[in-house]
Amino acid sequence: LNKNVPMFVCTMAYPTVPCPLHVFEPRYRLMIRRSMETGTKQFGMCISDSQNGFADYGCMLQIRNVHFLPDGRSVVDTVGGKRFRVLQRGMKDGYCTADIEYLEDVKVF
């Protein structure tokens, strides 16, 4: 998953760290539903940036569980995965998307 990756513009996420989310905006409700339906169960997380919309670097989030509430909101249990750099920004049905490349950590021996 590195082309047209759905982007949740909200907070900072880190590899291996749990990131619980309360999703209520219609655009992000759609994004979460699509991530579940397509089976990828993941999306990118970036902080907001006033010039570009969202930061140049972020972290993939893996959905572990979703609790859909009767009014359409959801509580999403995610955990951080790989870090990435944004190559190109886009938009799909109101939410941001990006083409990304994953970052490799320098191995310490």
C-alpha cells in the first residue's frame, strides 16, 4: 500500500504505539469504512500543516478493531506501523490521500 493511501490528518503516531481514535467527521467515517471493506485495514496518520495540508512525514496505522456506534460514529483501535514520507498529495471524496514511500531505519549492530 503506497499509492493513494488514505490520510487521517489529526495527530502524531509512532510505530508500535497504540492510537485510539474517535471518528465522527463524515469524510473520516467513509475512509474507515472503506479501509475495512477493502481489507487493507490501514491508513496513514499525519499532523496538520498550514502550507501543504498535512506533514511530509507520517506513520501508517493498522486497524485492530472498530466499534461502530448507532449514530454513525466509531471508536477505532489502531496501532502504529511503518513510518513514511509523502511523495504526492491528493484528495478522494473529501479526505486526503498520498503516494508514499516507506522509511527504513538504520540498523544498529
